[in-house]
Amino acid sequence: MIRIQDIRKSFGDVEVLKGINFEFEAGKNNLIIGKSGAGKTVLLKILIGLFEPTNGSVWYDQQQLGGLNKDQLKALRMQIGMLFQGNALFDSMNVEENIRFPMDMFTAMTAKEKQDRVDLCLERVSLEGSNLKYPSEISGGMQKRVGIARAIVLQPKYLFCDEPNSGLDPKTAITIDELISTITVDNNITTVINTHDMNSVMEIGDNICLLNQGKLAWKGGKEEVIDSENEVLQDFIFASPFLKKLKARALGG
Amino acid sequence: MFVSCKDKQKMISSYLEHLGKFVLWQRNVYNKPENWRMYYKEFVRQLYDIGIGSLPIIALISVFLGAVTVIQFYYQMEGTLIPPYYIGYIVRDMTIIELAPTFTCLVLAGKVGSNIASEIGGMRQKEHIDAMEIMGVNTSAYLVMPKVLAALFIIPMLVCVSALISIMGGYLASVPTGLFTSAEYILGLRSFFIPYNVFMMFVKAVVFAFILTSVPAYQGYFVKGGSIELGAASTRAVVFSDILILLADYLIALVLTA
Ligand SMILES: Nc1ncnc2c1ncn2[C@@H]1O[C@H](COP(=O)(O)OP(=O)(O)OP(=O)(O)O)[C@@H](O)[C@H]1O
Ligand SMILES: [Mg+2]
């Protein structure tokens, strides 16, 4: 469980986040949604400590992020997996070396154990046999999946995904959503996903946080989305005229 | 160009700010490794990149350094009463004290320094550094320390090689062309030898090696923006390294010959 209290963040004079309170629950897919530029990435980076909030606090269970010493922070970080918006795969390493990197760095596992774990993770993301390819040699969707494999290799307690399915076709996007969702439930991970993909919201949105103009505009589960009266939410979900029409028809008939 | 007083103040305070940031950052760089093997692997890779990778260019430059020094001194001394074997002695000491360490390191600042700045800067921009930080890696240490240590280890050796090749270059430029005899050159090389000069050479090599890796690493690590800024950071890395190397050269000369 991760809890944030009154998070504010300014860049210069611009206040991007204006006091956000939320609780990201364990074993669930917690979604941060909102328009492009709403501050999703900034909030995610505050959650993982890459940005320091101007005000407010982030709590990982009983630990406050800002109050940790170096060793505690490191211990916490080893329980965190992160999929970046641009994957951030190390391009001088092949797929296998990328996934192995956290193990090489932090564990005393034998070569055989590492290899087994790499193969297991690749299997989970359905990329068996791509071990020796370089990031530049595989497609965007495959890179995302390698990113996920690398994020889960140390069996994290907290998983963060910044737009895991942006730039993917709807089918592949759903596969990735399902993959993240399964991993989350299977391992009781606290997963936080940034997205503006409607399919994701409806598919895996267990606990949703809607950002609008730096504020929390709505929160709830996917079941509550359709019936919600919240204007910002409705406007966000039924963005296209086509969807609006569809909704009107559904309500009318 | 007219620079107003206020601009100058700003410029100076910005330099001081960078200096402070650089010094404070060093504390993060020299830290206990998370994993000795990974750091060692990186160290060895850097030894190879910096050492073997720079050998051809250093060899090429050194040959000419020696050759030109010999020819120009011969030109200056022709018709004087100074015996020709002095040229061997001059080439040897010029090379050891000044040319080999300074020239080699200025060239390495261009080659190795810009390489380090763009490698680390690229990793910053592609969020590789963030990704490593999130994993719990101390990126300042992992990305910088092996490079600096490898340079401190291998660059003095490169400088040594450079001095040797430069002396051989002087030989090639003079003996086969008949400026003086092999025996005279070698007599010169063996005359008035002061081991302390070699010590000076190593001091310079070590200090320059530190500069030409740390400064570019700093420029790369804190780069902001996009590819234009990365290019600028890489250029700045080389320019600042060069300036600092020359400044250090002067200071070392002052201190060690006092
Ligand atoms: N490092 C930064 N410096 C200054 N301003 C920033 C910085 N990072 C983000 N911002 C500003 O914060 C705001 C929110 O950006 P953010 O990247 O969080 O949007 P987002 O919701 O993730 O959008 P998208 O869906 O397009 O990824 C933007 O207006 C952006 O200009
Ligand atoms: Mg974003």
C-alpha cells in the first residue's frame, strides 16, 4: 500500500500538482489517469522518489519516503520495479543482459539461477527465445515487455508503469494490461499504472485516480466509471463525439 | 564583445556554483560499490576502451612530437657551438616533462572526454540513469568511478608509451636523414638524466587523467534538455578539461620545480 498526503509540486512558478491525497492499494491495479500534461508522470516520479515534492509526503506502508536514510532507501528501491514511458532499456546490452542487470548488481545468485530466472521472466512476457536480441532489434511492444520483465525480475512489492501500452495496437495493449494485472494479483503487488487508454481503464482499473489541472478530480473503481456523474470523468472517458453518441443511445434505449 | 559588470558577476558565480556542485558530487562518486564484480567488469572495459582504444592515435601523435622537436631544435642550434648530442638530451626532457603528458592528455580529453560526456549524458536523457537509480544503484559511483580509476591506472602508462615513441620519433627524423649520428643521439638521451623528471611526468599524468574523466562525467551526468544540449555538454566537457589541464600543468610546474 502506498499513501500520498497533500502532494504539491511546482516547477518554477508553475504548480503542476496542487495537493493530492490518495491511497494505492496492494494486490490491485491502481490507475492514474488524466489528459496529456495533467501531471501523471510527475506524480509517478514523486511516488518513486525521482522528484522531490514541493510539499506533502509519500508513505510506503509504514515508511515515509522522505525520512529514509541511504540504506533504507536502497532496501526500499530493491522492492520497486519500474517500467518507464520510454522503456529505458540499456541499449548496449541485449535482452538477457538487461533483465539480468538487477540480479547481477544486487544478488549473489549463481549464473544458473540467474539464467533460470531470466528465462522464467521472458516466458511470462511471452518472449522466449529473444534472449540475445538487442533493444534496437525488437519492436516497441516487445521492448515494453522486456521492460516489464526487467521490472519484475527481483520480484518487487511495488510496480510502477508509465503508460505501458501507449503506442501499441489495441490487441497488444490489452495483452500487456492483462500481463501486468496477472502479475499484480498473483504476487500481491501494489501496482501503479499511468495511462490515458480507455480500454485499460475499463479492463484493469481496480482503483482509479483521475487527475485534472493538478487536482484529484475523481476516484473509484472501473464499475463506477460508467454511472458516475462526474463531469471531468465523463468528459475524459467519452472524449470522442462517436463515444458520446454511443453513450446517449445506450442511455436512451 | 562588451560584457557588463553584472554579466561578469553572474558568470563567475555560475562557475563557482559548478565548482561547488562538482566537489559535493565527488562524495557520491567515491562510494563503496554495490557489487565489486560489476564495478570490476566496468573497470576492465574502460581500461580497454581508454588504453587500447587510444593507443593508435597516441602513437601517431607521439612520433610527430618527437620528430618535430628534433628538427626544430636542430634548426635553432645549427651553427652554434652546442654539440649535436644535446638534441637527444633536449628531446628526452621536453618529452618527459611536458610534451608526453600534456599533449597526450589534451588529445585524450578530446577523445575519451567527449566520449564519456556523451555516453553518460545519453544515459541521462534516455532515462537509463533514472532506471538504475530506481533499482537502487548509486549511478554516480557505478557510471563514474570505474572510468576515473581506469584512467588513473592506464593513462600514466599511455603517457609513458607516448614519451618512448616520441623519443623514437626524434631518432627516426634525424638519424636516417643524416642530421647527426645514432651514437650522438643516444649519447644525448643518456646524458644528464634526472629521475625526478619522470616522477613529474607521472604526477602530471595522474592529475590530468583525473581531470579529463571527472569533468566530462560531470557534464554528462547533469545534462538537461535534448540532443543539442548533449552536444554542447560534450563540447564543454572537452573545453573545460583542456583549460583545467593547462592550468594544472602550470601549477604542477610551479610547485614541483620550486
Ligand atoms: N522537469 C520538468 N521541468 C519543468 N516542468 C515539467 C517537468 N516535468 C514536467 N513538467 C510539466 O509538468 C506538467 C505535467 O507533465 P507530465 O509529464 O506529468 O504530464 P503527463 O500527465 O505524464 O502527460 P502525458 O500523458 O503526455 O505523458 C507539464 O505541463 C510539464 O510541462
Ligand atoms: Mg507522462
